[in-house]
Amino acid sequence: MTFLLIGCSNPKQNLVVVENDYEIDLTDLDSVRENLNGFWIPENHLDSENILWLDFHKTKNSATWEIIPYSDEIKQTEELPITSCPTIAGLIKLDGKTQMEFVSLGGSDTTEIESLTKTKFKIDGLTYLRHKGYDFLKTWNVHGYESEK
């Protein structure tokens, strides 16, 4: 019975896997924005109950950097808890490098995007892996992207 429970709680089951993962050109902000859009989880916290949601506008280089809970209850109710004052992440080119500028009530900071593929990105020494996230949020189409369904 223990074996079945371990199989059901495999944190890697919610990761996105693609056949041909490749480096994204970091000089093309449109491509960076498109490929960062979605759900992510820190590689060293795969068993976490929280995921990162980057919800970029289709044509603007800004998104909320929002840490949201990931649970079966939210999948069923399709309701997220309300958060106030999320951090805003903007894509900028600074000194010839593509960076993210973070702005929150606590101040601002800028960090270089070290690498980006279809399934992972690295920023400030931390690697994030693409997470399946919530289907209902993908269909909200708040910022004009075509639904993935």
C-alpha cells in the first residue's frame, strides 16, 4: 500500500515535459515573455504546496509575480485565495542583458535571466521548472493569449 501512496504523491507528475526542449533567445523580449508566461515551481522545492504564476499581458512586458497555492480543492472550486499587492515583474534590457525588474511595496530590484527553455528558467541562481498549474486559469484569457485547450 505504501508503494501506491508514493506513486500518487510524486511531485514530478505535475511538471511539463516537452520532446524538444531548447534555449530561448533572451534578446527577443516577445519570445521571452511568451515562454515565461504560465506556472513554475522551484526545482529544489518540487514538493511545495505553492507555485509561481506569471501572467504576462500579450503585448506588454509586465506580469504579476504571484505565488499561489496548488491544491485539489482549488482545482475543484476554481477559486484562488485573494492576495493583495503582488509583486510586479517587468522584462527589460539593461546593459545588453535581458533582466526582470521586480517592483513591490517593499521596493524594487533587477535580476538577470540566466537561462530560459520551454520547461525551465534560471534567475538569481534559482532554477524553476514549468508546472502544469490550473487549467481554469489558462482559459481566463485575461491578457489576450489564445487558450491552450
